[in-house]
Amino acid sequence: MAAPKPKYIEPILMATTDRSEFKSVMVALQSRLGDTAWSIVYKALLVIHIMIREGDGDITLKYLATHLHFFDLNQIKQIGSPDSKQLLRYAKYLAVKSKQYGNVGIDYVKDEQTKNDGGRLRNLSIDKGLLREVESVEKQIRALVNCKFSEADINNDVVLTCFRMLVNDLLRLYQSLNEGVINILEHYFEMSKYDAERALIIYKDFVDLTKDVVNYLRIAKHLEYATKLHVPTIRHAPTALANSLEEYLHDENFEVNRKQYLAERELKNPNPDSKRATPAPKKIEQSATGSNYNPWSNQIGLQQVN
């Protein structure tokens, strides 16, 4: 029940720099994923996860995006035990992550890890795919938080290693999602009705996911002594704006309001490259917080959750 040892992992990671060696590793892993032994399959998934996180570039995700059958685990499905269900949820997360990489071509965990000035979604524009990419991150987070653990479940090194890696992924994915939602809110009042409807669905999903993420990280916080992983207090975009956003969206004068907003923004920001400072429509601004606080300003407010 020991986790994969570094002395075995290191040559596997080195193999990600050589195409032929990499394929040999993947063939060997596929064989182990077809085993009926819980521990063998679990450790094979851990190795794949480590390769995704620490291997050369995105070679592992690129491969898995076209080999999703890796995660079928048909032998494990036939067992039907509580342990096997946990294992299948872990495989499902890795499958969703691989599939979403195939859809958007971005590993958001690595993106957040390598950029100090905010990840990709903080500055991505609507026409460059902001909504589509935020939806992709939400799907990955939903699959991850479905990998549920109680403190009693984390009773050996294999499960502990899995949980630690999932928490690490979650912290970065949620940071990416939060930046994407802030970006969406800053652009909401200039969107077409179709995009605004899509953005509202994304925002509502974000609110629901935030609750799940907080609960997931609460367990991680209790287990810091075991994982040796510091779990910070998360800060996120406001989660009480759905009614105000929906009211704006369904206003019969939606298009008039949108054009007025764009005109006012143009007057205040004639330079398209300058930071946006035009406030949201007054009634939405007030209903969001009950004050003159404007959540769509450049310094968007972040709520703190312990």
C-alpha cells in the first residue's frame, strides 16, 4: 500500500522527453489499469497523474486526450466495492481532465503554476473563447470534487498521495476559475444577449462549485498534518449577484441598456487597451451589495472563506 517511490517515478518522468520510451511507458500503464487488484490500478492512476503534472510539457495529456479508453477500468467496475467506486471517480476526473485538454488545449493547473501575473483566464477576451474555457474549468472542478473523501478514507499512503494531488489540482483550478469569473463579470454588460445568458449559467455554476470547493478544502485543512500540504484560506468573486445579473438580462430594454453602457465606456475609456473603469448599471451595483460598492471595478472585491 505504499505510494509510488521517487526512484521509480524519476525514470518514468525522464521517458516523457522521448517519444518511443513514452509510448512504452503508456503501454505498460494500460496493462496495469486492466488489473483486478485495487492497489495496482490505483498506483497506475497515480503515476499517470504525476506524469501529467511533472512530465515534459503536455505530452501525457495530449496522448490521453486521444486514448480515453485508458480510464474505462472495466475489471474494476465489475467488483462494485466502496473502494472501487472511489477508484472509478478518480479515473473519471483524470478522463475529464484529458478530454477537456483535447477540447481547449490548455492544462490550467500548469497554467496557474507557471504564471505570476494571473493565469490565462484573467485576461482572455470573450471573442478568444473566455466562456468556453471557463466552462471547461468548471467541468474539471466538478469531476474533481466528486472524488469525495472522508477523513476516515485516507488511511494509507496510496489514498493519501491521491488526495494530496487532488487538493493541489483543486487549488490551482479554482484559482483559474475565479480569475475567469472575475473577467466575465467585468465584461458582462457589454455582452450580446446570447453570451450574457451563457455567462449567467457559468456564474450560477461557479456559485454552486464554490460551496463544494469550500467543503472539500475543509477536509484538506483538517488533514494538513498528514498531507504536509498548506491549505490557504480561499478568496473568491462575490457569489450573491445571480438575481441582479438575471434581472439585467431579462430587462425588456436589455439592448438599449447594453448600447448605453458601451457608449459610456467609450467616453470614459477612449483607449481600448486601458483598464476598464465604467461602473455597472446603478440598480445592479446597489443590489449586489446594498451600498455604493462596485464589484465590476478594476479592483473587484474578493470574498474570503475560512
